[in-house]
Amino acid sequence: MTLSADSPETTPEPYADYGYGSHVGLRRELNEDSYVVTDTLFAVADGMGGHEAGEVASSVAVQALAEGWEAAGGKVGQGEIQQFLDDADARIRAATDSKAGTTLTGAVVVPGHGGTADADAGGTGQWQWLVFNIGDSRTYLLNDGALIRLTRDHSQVQELLDSDMITADEVENHPQRNVITRALGAGDMWDADFSTATVASGQRLLVCSDGLTGELTDEQIAHILNAGHNAQDTVDWLIHQALRHGGRDNVTVILVDVTS
């Protein structure tokens, strides 16, 4: 990933390496995850619905996102991303007769001044991760060895946890752990949550479906991310460990390393 900007006030453009992969898991017949990797846009969608319908929903979601990003020449901000997701929601409902939906999470690199991303990034003059999510797929940032979750799950157990009705230890085995409260193509809540984080050399951005986080704890993920392997080898290791811990769901991982 190399970026440029029109203003001389922009900080030096970041460069990144990345790896990605997806596995059907050990208990599913079909992989309903989809993902998109571009120079500056990285996203994962986890479909749900009847046989093959979830695959359609997730594929349509990342396709709409990628097409919107390409049409805008990669110059997008929060407003544009939400427009692409609104388009994805409509396309999923049309393609599946409103019988399927998908989660979606990811990040796009935006300039921290001027242009479409000015209001979103706060005008800092530094490149920003513009992070978005719908559902319980997650985006993390490894910064100085510390793993930070940049997204909040849209799920029933997250709401119960936030209300102190259950403890963190009860989440994993809760009967409603897989019930999400927001999705593209389903229900009446599909707006994304957005956040930003400053891009810095040495960071690792992790975008994944819950097939990873449902098998590995944040501590286990952080250990693998801190082991010093390159992006693709780290992705392969994460997927392998998710399978070793049960592989109960499709697992998809994108890892972006900011190298300068």
C-alpha cells in the first residue's frame, strides 16, 4: 500500500504489507465468509441465512464495498462508506428476497486532513484508519505490542455484558452467543459504527470473522501477532490455531502490517 495526497502538509505516506486467508472450518459444508483486500481498503463479511444464501449476502456486501471504493478512486470517508453499505443492504435484500444477511467489518486508510475524510479523521495531518463494523466480525489494532479491539460487537451477549447481566466468563458458553442484533440485508438495523485510529509504523491491523474470535481469546491472538512472523505466515498460523481449537465456524483473516 502506497498512498499520496494533494497537500504538502500530509505526513509521509504509509507503506504496508498484508496477508489474508479463509477456511471453511471443520464443521461447515460451505464457506459463507467473503473478504476484500485492496491497496487501502480491507474488509471481511460473514454471511448468514439458508444454504448458500449467506454466501450470496457476504459476497454482495464486499463487492458493493469494493466497487464503491474503486469508483471513488479510493478517496472515501465515513459518508461514502455508509453509502456503499446502504447499497449493499439493498442489493442483498433483492438477491436473497430478504432471507439472508451478513456481518461486515474492516478499515480504509484515509488522509487526516482535507478531502472526504477531513471530518472523520479530525484534521490531524496524519493518515488514519477509518474503521467500520456491522455485527460481530471484528477489527483489531496491534500497537506497541498491545492488542486493541477497534469494534464493538452488535450481539445479544454484548448487550447483556454491557448491562452487567452476564460476566465476561459467561459469554463463551452463553446460549445466545451467536445472535447478532445488526446485519446488512436483514432486520431494520444496518448502519455501521465508525471509529478512527492514527496509522503508525509497526502497527498490525487485524480484520477477522468470528470463526477466529470464537475459538481464540484476545490474549491468544495477541501472542501470535507478537511472535514476529510476516503477515501471511501469521494469517496462516491464526487460521491453523482456530482449527486446532475446534474450527466450529468459517474463519477468515486479513492482517495488514504498516512497515513505514
